[in-house]
Amino acid sequence: MLDSLAPALFVVLWSTGFVVARAIAPYADPNLFLLARFGGTALLFACVALALRAPWPRGRELGKHLFAGALLQGVYLGASYWAVAQGLSAGVMALLGALQPLLTSALAAPLFGERLTMRRWQGLSLGLAGVVLVLMPKLRAAAAGVQAAGAADASGAHANPLTVVLVAVLAVGAITAGTLYQKTSLAKADIRSASAVQNAGAAVVAALLALALGEHRWIASTTLWVSLAWGIAMLSGVGVTLLVWMVRHGDAARATALLFLAPPLAALESWLLFGETLAPVQMAGFGVALAGVLIARRG
């Protein structure tokens, strides 16, 4: 039953990460929020693992799990949030993130011998095309913003644009590496204790970034606390655990193809929650992305 429910549940949960990032922006600095989120999730899974007497990673395996969590969540989200804070359009960041399934598929074949048929590549390409259509309005707005910034006198408040792009690419590389790393010896560990350790690794990265960037803003509000509870229990708790579980029990390319559906669903959620416009091209993109994912997962 979990095999059939996991993909749909994962996509819905993963897409809400975009909504949470927008909701907490007025109340907390991003890496400070991520530190609370990852730390809370690590504590949650530690309590579950201890209560159920699950075995814990030891020795070198413990370090591997810390490193995997740092890549899969800590570096990926920390670098993504930083790049957006430095002026990179959220639409561009989402588009770069959508390249992750393609990168995962390209690396999974030589590393783990996964068979990638032409049909699967066609599905992945179609999924990426759907994401481009969904993000097209934001990409146009980003281009207009760049032109306006170029015409005006730049204040120099943001980092070098090349550095920002490189950090964004680093974020995509980190989640790809963190995902593929789950198929190594880490797959033998109990997923409950492994999740506790991996979220602790992500928390370490968030803490270092918060200190390095001097983040301290935390304005207590209902929105912030609800977002934190959702991030702990559903995003890092259920969502990431489902991704790890699907990668462990299937091929990485098939699991990560689901990520193509996150930006379209996020656009729909923003329309419902924040009143953002939903253009016909975006609705068409949702259909294209869905078709691509179905083809890729059946390929």
C-alpha cells in the first residue's frame, strides 16, 4: 500500500516547501529557521528510534549519515535560500532545482547500473519542459527585474552574480549527491535512526551558515510556529523520509522524477493561499509535467 501512496504524498509535501519559505520570510532569517526545523526533526526521530529500540549507525557509518544529511538538506536548502536572498529569482532557483532528476538519472546509470531507456529520457525531458512552462511568468519577471536593475545605479548590496549562480548550482549538486548517497551502504540502516542522524547533519550546516551570515531575526508569530511545526513533522519528517525510502526501494531516477511536479503544485498552492495569478501557460505546464513524470516512471 505504501508503494502506491508514497509518490503522491511525497510530491504534495515537497511542494509545500516553497509555500513555507514564502510564509516565514517576514518573521525569521532562513538558516535560523532551517536550524530549528532540522534540529526539531532530529529530536523527533531520535525519540521515535529510542522508543522503538531501533539500531543506530556506528563508527564510519555514523559519519556517512551526517554527511548525507548535510548534503541532502543542509547544503541544498541553505545554499538555495542564500542565493534567493542575494537576488536570484525564486523561479530561476526552482528551474535549477528541476534539473536534479536529469542529473540524478545521468549519474545513477554508471554508478548503480540503473537502466535508463529512451522512453524514460523522453519522460524526464517532457517533465522539465512542463516545469519551464509553469515557471515562465516568473522567469519573465526575473528578466525584467534584471534589466531594471541594470538601468538603475546598483547599490552593491548583493553578492557577485556569478557567485550567486555558482552557489545555486552547488545546491542542486548537493541534493543530487545526497540522494544518490542513500543507495550506498546507508540503505542498510534503520530509517528512523538514520533520519535522526541525517537531520542532525543538516542542522550543523544550518547552524554554521546562520553564524557565518549573522542571522538572528526571529519574530514569534502564529504563522512562524505553524510553519515550523509543518517543516519538522511533514517536510523534513515525512517528506524527506519518503524520498529516502523510495530511493532505497527503487531506482533513483524513477523516484526523483517526481520532483518535476513540485513547482507546478507550488504554483497552484500559491494561487490558493496567496492569491497569485495562475496563467493558462502554467496550467498547461502542469499537464505536460504530469505526463512527463508518468512516462518517466513507467519507462
